[in-house]
Amino acid sequence: MNRSAYAIAVRTVVAVGLSVFAALAAAAETPAQLAGVKVVSAEEAKRMLERGVPVIDTRVAVEYEEKTVKGAKSVPYREKSAKDVKFDRSQDQFDLAKLPADQNAPLIFFCNAGECWKSYKASVVARDAGWKQIHWMRGGLPEWLSKGLPTQ
């Protein structure tokens, strides 16, 4: 193979590799919507929290202790399943008993947004277990912090 053909081959392999990487990275993002769950902004979540709606931090306890939404309750979603809408919930652990007993009352889930699927999965599991007013702060703690909202 001559030098020019080799350079073209290398560029092609790099371009294909980058395309595959970009597709995988995009696939790792949580969906923008979730059937039966209302997606809310950080500002909406703050207004709801001020009205007494429970805000559930689904991140691991260490992250919660480091910094969280002021007034949030820690209910970690322990995930081992794939970061995918068709995740296998039997591989994960989420203690529904730590959620408010009234399944008709609203509640809000959040995590670290983007590639963090914990609050998405918690929303699905709670919705499927009978909670009817689930709100998902998809932007998570990063959005909350970007708005300068209170933390603890």
C-alpha cells in the first residue's frame, strides 16, 4: 500500500471510529420524555418543593452527602442494568418503601442529568408500581446548580 492510500485508510478508520463513538455517546443520554411522567425544570421543581412536594435524590449516598437540593431526601437507585429505556429492573435495587405512601401525591426525582439514568429508572419503577404524579427533573443537580438554587 502506498503512502497516500495508507493515509486515506487511516483517516477512514478514524472517521468511522469517531462516528461509532458519537452514536454510542448519544445513545447513553436519557430520553427527553417519559410516558406517564412529567418532565420539570429546576425552577418548577423549586416551586413544587416550596409547596411541600417531596424531592427525591436518586444518586448514591456519598453524592447526596456532598451536595444536594436543599430539602431533598436520599433514596438511592442502585443500578446494574444497562443505561437504556429497555433496562432490566430486576438487576437494580430501589426501595419503594422509602417513597411517600400516598401514591396519588406528587413527587420529584432527580440525579446528575445527562448520562445519569438513576432518576429516569426510579421514575419508571415508581410509575409502574402505581405512583400517579411523578415529576422528573431531567436536568438534575447540574441544572439546579446552574440556576443558583439552594443546596445543602
